[in-house]
Amino acid sequence: MNKITLEHINNILDNTKFEVDEKHGKLTIVTALLPNGFTVTESSGCVDPVNYDKNIGIGICKRKITDKIWYLEGYCLQQKLYEKGEK
């Protein structure tokens, strides 16, 4: 395989355990435990607690985590190709 597919990323996400924490009435922190045991953490917050919405924060954090997984999987693929001499 020389590319990362959406199916691959979705498989990782489907097998990821998410933990959500709220701080100070205006910050959402989501920690993702990936299937291989690696953890990814993201946060989303607002200035005024009146504008805070936990569900919006969770959505933002999960999108950031998904982007980070794409990045990390790309790095892993590049390393595997490098090790095989296919740079």
C-alpha cells in the first residue's frame, strides 16, 4: 500500500476510545486512545462561557484528532517506504 485511504482512517476511528473533559465552563478536551495504544489529545474553547457548547467543542476536537491521525499515518507510511528503499 502506498497511500492512506479514508477507509483506513475510519477503521482507526471506529476502534478509538474517546474521553471528554470540560474545564472552567468554556473548554472541551478530548483524548483519543487509538487502537495501537497511542494517545492524541485536542482542545477547543471559547472566550465567553455564555458562548460555550460542549457538543460543538467535541466536534471540533474530533476533527482535529482525525486530521492528526491522517498526518501520523502519512508519516508511518513514508517511514515504511523509506525502510523498503522506495523513498
